[in-house]
Amino acid sequence: MLANDSGVYELPAFDVSVVDETGAGDAYAAALIDRWILAGVPPREAGRFAAAAAAHNVAAEGARGGLATRAAVRSFLADR
């Protein structure tokens, strides 16, 4: 869930096959900061982007094995 002055947004995780959960929270937080805080994207869109980054991260082994580029996250989202 995300919240700001405009409301509360429920943003479910993506249903993906998990190889390794290591680093998923860090990937989520970094993507959320990148989109919501730095790029000024609305919270629902930024949270969905962050959830996609975390989903991408759990698909590979290790904390850094699944880190996605913005393009990879956009591609993931385009398929859903």
C-alpha cells in the first residue's frame, strides 16, 4: 500500500515464479524512489512499476542477479 495526501493505493504484488527473494524489497524501494520521488510519477503507477521491479528481481538468483533496467521493467509491465 502507498499513501499520500490524495489517498491510499492498494498495489498487489505480481504472481511470478520465485527463484530467490533476496533483494526484492531493495529493488522495490529503489524503483519506487526512482519513479515516485525523482520522476514525479503518480503513486499508483510508481507502485506498479516498483512491484514489477521486485517481481523481476525474484526471477534470478542472488541480490543483484535480477536487478532490472527501466526498459526491462517497462517490458514486464507491457506483458501484463
